[in-house]
Amino acid sequence: MSGTSSAAKSMNLTLHVWRQAAAHAPGGIVDYPANDISPDMSFLEMLDVVNERLTEGGQEPIAFDHDCREGICGSCGVMINGAAHGPMKATTACQLHMRSFSDGDEIWIEPWRAKAFPVVKDLIVNRSAFDRIIQAGGYISAPTGTPQDANALPIRKPDADLAMDNAACIGCGACVAACPNASASLFTAAKITHLAVLPQGQPERSTRARSMVETMDLEGFGGCTLFGECQVACPKEISIDAIMQMNRDYIMASATKVELGEWAGSA
Amino acid sequence: MRRLLLFWGSTVGKKVVMAVTGIVLVGFVIGHMLGNLQMFRDAEAMNNYAAFLKSTGGLLWVARAGLLTAAVLHIIAAVQLTLINRAARPTAYVRRDPQVATFASRTLRWGGVILAVFIVYHLGHFTTGTFHPAFSHRDVYGNVIIGFRSVWVALFYVIAMASLGLHLFHGVWAGVRTLGLQQRSEVPIQRTVALWVAIVVWAGFTMIPVAVLLGVLN
């Protein structure tokens, strides 16, 4: 393949998009032509163009979630040709470009599917179940006064790296979407691991593991079968090693003594 | 007790139960496979080995009770998790392409059903003799030879052992990970260990019906 981007030919595509007017309305796949699409457009820009044409034609545009459009906010995310965020590794839907497709392609676009992620409209799902998992323990309780000296708490470099790798989770929900069990294990485990390897996370480590795992179950997500689909779908390449950490912490927490008042904040 | 119920109530707790019972069952399966290899020495070695197992008396029943408990817990947890997992996605995708999930992991549940049916048949075939045409409580070697002369019976054993191999390939790896026992690594050694456990157990068991059918054992 040669040629500069400006010389790149435009593409004609066929979209098969899930349309659903409201949460409890019936939904179905509707076909749309997407002609004269530049390979330099992002996937969401392609949808913008399609929506503009739909609006001009007096039709309802396709609703989809988006915000930063630079791959860091976690707002966007749809199933593209059967894969969460589409065919590119470590890429959110907004950072996927149309050059990943070829002229004449058919593209299937569906919302994340999980009981815990009900469809709001078209491709938009409600992901507040993730917020409730975080509220169950994905934080540290610390006074936010004058910051202490940066080196007051020594942290080994590998631990700092591991915490950072897991903190990279943007909560987009691709792990749930890609999992055959619609499990939120990778999300929950990333949040648990991020804090479990840092000294600041130690005081609440046991309650955190227990109440986050219980909330994850209560929200109606499935369990982990270690298919490995989540870590391939994850735009931040979070490893399923995190799930080992979650299980370890959950086992340890279940085996240790329940302290008075420990359940106050749990679900 | 309340804590135990909470643990069992969670998906992680059920997976831990599956991992622990799975390890017990893997241990049994390896021992059983090694014992069966006596078939390739001679009839006397096989029958002596069987007589030795029987001679352990009470201990044999302790082992049987332990294995039954492990199998029952493993199956209950598997059924419950499957129901939870199915319920977690009430609306199926029109299109979802598995990216990396292995054949072994995707067939784990139905493979487990095949193994459960097989275990019931196998106990009736070689332990109680209910499904065996000419069962003898002394001549275990003869039971095996006569049992596998039926092509259909031998074929069922071969299929069941293929399911077992696939079950072990995913299960040994996943079980170790579920318990959080693995070290972080790009190329986890447990994948290799699981592969070899699966191949050795599958080959060790499958050799016997195949050898009888080919006339190597008679």
C-alpha cells in the first residue's frame, strides 16, 4: 500500500446497526449505506457523517456514547464486527480509524450486551453498575490535607508499575462486553489490584476485596471462566493476572476475622 | 458458618471450590491412569494391583467418599455458575467473534456433561459390572479385554477421554490461576504444565481401549 493520506480513496460501506428507541422498546438491526467515507476518519467520525445524512433525510440519528475522542475517557465503546472496540488491539472505538476497513466492507455495530448494562438507546448502555462497584471499595479513605513528602512512603518500582498498569483502566466496559459470561472480573480486579499493591491501599484491602466482589455479583455480572477474551478487548491492555490478585485478596479476606463495623460501607 | 455461606454465595468462592475439588480429581485421574498401565505388563500384574486396592478396605471407602464429595461439589458449582453466567447476558449478540478463547475453554461445560455421563457408565461397566456382558470380580484384566471388544463401548471411552484431555488443558491452568497461585509472567509455566498433564492423561487412558481393539492386548 502506498500513497499519502490525502490521496487515499474514499470507501463505500454497509453498516448493520442495532437500533432501539428506548430502554424497553424492541430493538433490531437496521442497514445503512455509508458512502464516501475517508480512511482517515475515526470510527466515530464515520458515525457522525452517517448521522448527519440521517438527520438531513429527516431520520433519527444513531445514538452512541462518546466524550474525549482521544482514547482516555472510557465513554465510547461498541461491538464492531463481533469484537469490543473493533479489530485493533489496545484501541478504543474513537481511536479506531476507517483505514482498518476496506472498501465494500459490511460492518456490524451493536451495544455492549450484559444484564448489568441495560440499553438506554441504540448503542448507548447504562454503565452505572461500574460506579457502584467502585463505591463499594475502589478508593482509599485518607485525609486530604497538606500532601506529605513524595518519598515518605517508599514503593518498589515493580509495584508502582503494576499499580499504574491497573490504574490505566478507563471503565469502558469492553471486558464485560467481550466476556462470554458478561463478567466484570477484569474491571473489578484492576481496581482491586491498583490499590492492593500500594501501601495506601493496605488498611482497607480486605473489606475492599470482599465488598467489591459481592457488589459485582449483586449487579448481575457473570463469573470468570478465564477465557481470556477480556484482556484482548481491553483498550488499556490490562492483564488477567489482576484477576489472580482479586481472588487472592478475596480468599484472604474471607479467611480472616470480620472486624466490628467492617460491613458498614459494604453492599 | 455465615462467612462460609457468603464465600460460597460469591462467584469467586464457587470458582475456588471448583479449583480445589478439581485438583483432588486431577490427582485421582493421574493415579488411576498410572494404575491402569499395569494392563501392559500382564494379566497377573493388573489383577494383583486391583486386589491390592480392594484389600485396603476402609481406606478405599474413605477415598471413594472423598472423590464423590469432590465430584458433587464440582458439578453443583459448575451448574450454578453456568446459570449465573447465562443470566448475565439475557440478550445475545447478533454477532460476537471469539478472539482468543481456546476450543478447550469453550467446550468445557459440554465436555463436563460428557464426563459426568461417562463416569456413571464407567462405574457400572468396570466397578459394579451392571453394564458389562461377562463381569468377574476377580479377573479385572479379563473385564477390560472383554469390555473393549465392543467397538461402540471403546469408541465412547475414546471420546470421553478426549473430553477429559480438553477439560484438563483448560481446567488445570484455570484452577491454579483461580487460587491465585501463579506468578506473573508473559509465558505462564502453568499453560505448559496443563498441556502436558492433559496429553499424558489422555494418552495413558486412550491407549488401553485402542490396544484392545488393535489386538495388542488380548
